[in-house]
Amino acid sequence: MWYGNDMRTVDTVFIAGAFKPAGGAEHTLVAPATESAHCSVRDADFADVDEAVSAARRAASAWAQMIPGKRGAFVASIGLILAERSEELARSFAIEIGTPLADARSLQVALALRAFAQAPALASAAAAEELIGSTRIRRVPIGVAACITPWNYPLYQIATKIVPALVAGATVVLKPSEIAPLSVQALAVAAQRTGLPPGVLNIVFGGAEIGSHLVKHPGIDVVSFTGSTMTGRQVAALAGDGLKKVSLELGGKSAGIALPDADLAQAVRQTLAKCYQNAGQTCAALTRLLVPRKQLGAAIGLAASEALIYRVGDPFESSTRLGPVASAGQWDKVTTLIQRGVAAGAELVCGGAERPREFQRGYYIAPTVMVTEQPTLEIAQTEIFGPVLTIIPYEDEIEAISIANGTPYSLAAAVWASDPGRAQGVASQLRAGSVSINGARTNPDAPFGGFGASGFGRERGRYGLDTYSTTQALHE
């Protein structure tokens, strides 16, 4: 176990290339594994937000006129400086949100650093032009971007927004989650060390009121938000009132479909891996597994056995596969949904709402598997954001597709079958922005996003540039 001995303090905003005291309220943060205070963070106030937007606007013209390759070099340099602190960053994620240390290194830190390293390649895409007859089509920056990010993948979610924004030539006001501030502080220091022009990247912490003030600000041209569907609706309404461009990456209730000819053991194993990643706190987690009714018993047995592999424990212990959820509020939400599911008739196969007996403290939830034949049950419709899998039987392929598409969400999905053509045929009928076939890994350069209650717009790779730029047609 490693939690350090000293309370950390994050009490500044980063505006125009400099740190200054934040003007808002102070909060104490607790480590989810121990429920002990580890950090205090101070919110911005409205004046801080106004100053940050003004700084971004002052910097916008010069940054937009800089050649994309030079912008990309600045952004890549930020990643190189962050890489010097990669182990410190991984440990901060284990403390702040409870991600097991090995996963913090590979999922939280490595993916974020990869996004920064992509900046030069994105710069080439940003500089590319198209000819339509004698008309030249070029990509131009949209202006000032408000980027609002969540706590579950703090640095990676930031990177998927600010890297394409800055490379595209937009300036940024970032409002990250105050739950995980340590990597954000490291990011600001790295930006300062690179000599990034003042005002190109500005950072303010704060809750809903600060977020609303930022989104409504007349100096903001585009809003990119990742978070809950409920908050996403509010962001879209506020931004729409100002005719701002909006990109939303919201919730999910993603389904995996094991077709009758699939390797059922593989489907169960890979579904649980995606379901329990980061203690289930992943928007694209596979939280529903649809299996042929004749194979339901076998699927339940496989899931119960596989769930035992996910040892719940302290994030700093090497044997831990499942850390705590990030907060008391998240623990209450997840356990309440489990209880309501059981009360509504779902079968509890393993896990459940009770805190694992070996833990007196910490927001731990045992790896949970539930079964229901009612795909409209709350437990099968609501994004739980915890380590809970719901298994649902189906009669035929048509019903499986109907169940998979039968939620408001449409972020991700998966299909398993021995016949790849059959799997692709089912995948093409799923309302999901991303579909994995037979356990294929997600390509981090492919577009990511959904539609419906999962939002709109795309992130990652060159597709992330679209949010922060528009086209200009030069008729020559």
C-alpha cells in the first residue's frame, strides 16, 4: 500500500500561461480505497472563467495562423514532459479514483501519452487540403473551445479533447473533474515548461455552476463535453441557445451478443473484462451479455467462475484486479441499483450490494453478475457505472438484435460467432458507434462516439479534428 503522508493542495487556476489563486470554494478529496483525505482542491469562480476565456480569445488569432506542424510539435512536447512523471501519474490515479496500479499505468497513463504523441500526425491531417475542380477546400480552426472532462479516465479524456483542439488551431479553456486534479496540475506545469504561448491552454476547476457559466460564455465557439447523459442534455441546451458547435460523448449500456455458434467461454471472458475494467466506470463497458436461451445455464456458470478471477483489493497490491469505485456517491448509486434489480426479480448470481467482508473501509463492490429475462428491467436499461453484468437470454437472432438496440444508448457493442460473415451481418444491424467482432481490440485511431442518448460527434485519431475546425472553400 502506498498513499503518501502529506495532503496535496491544488488551489490555483492556469490562465494565460501562469498559475494564480483560484477564487472559489475549497473541497477535500478522499481516497476511495481508504476513505482518508488525500488532497484539497479549490474551484474557480466566475471571474476566473471570464479571465480564462478572455486569455483564450486573445491567443486565438496567432495560434490559428501558426502552421499545423509547429502546433503539433508544441502538443507532442507536453506529452514528453508528462512522460517524465508517468509513474507518479499512475500512482495518483490509484489514489484518486482507485484504479489498480497496473491498469493505471497501461490504461490511464500510456493511452494518454499515446494521444499526445499523435500530435504530429494529426498536424499533417489538419494541413491536408482537397481540390474539387478548381476549388480548394481547407480546414480552418473554429475559435475558442470549452473542453469539459470527467473523472473516470482523467488525463486520457483530457488528451482526447485538447490534443486535436490545439493541433486544429483552436485555443482551449479546460474544465476537468475536480475529483482527480493531480494529473491536471502536472499537465499545466508541462504546458508551461514547453513555452506554449500564453492563453492557448487555460484550466479551471469547478462544479455545475462553473461549467454552465463556461458553456454559456459568449467568448466560447465550441463545446466538447464527456459525462452523463443528463448533464449532456443540459450542456446541449445551453450551447444551443448560443448557436455554439457541440460534441457530446455520453453514457452507454453496451451489449455483447454471443451467437449460437460462438465460443461461449470466450464471449463470457471478454465481456467480463470489458465490464469490470476500471471497476465498471467506463462509458463503453459491455454491461449486458445476450446469450441463446439454450445456453443460458452454461453462460451463468462460466460468468460465476470467471468473476472469481477479479480479486477485489487495494489498488497498490499487485494481485488486485478490481479496485473500489471512485466515491461514496458512486458506491451508493451502484449498490442501490443492484438492490432494486433484485427486488424487481433479477437473479443475483454473484457479488451484490453488500460490501465485501474483508473490507471495513473503502468504496468496494464485489464483481457482480445478474440474470433477467426482462430486457426492459431497470438493471438492463440504466447505465450503472460499476462492476455489474446483466445476462439476458434470447430466442433468435432477430430478438438478440432487438434487445441490443432496445435502450436509449448507442455507444458500443460486441458480437461473437464462429462465422465471421454472420457476426458482421449482426454487427451492421446494431445501433452503436463502435462494434467489436470476436474480441477484436478497439483501435485507438478509429472514431469513437455514439448517437441517441450516447451523444453525437466523434473523438480519437484524425476524426477528433472535426469538432474543433470547419471547412473553408477557396474558389480560384
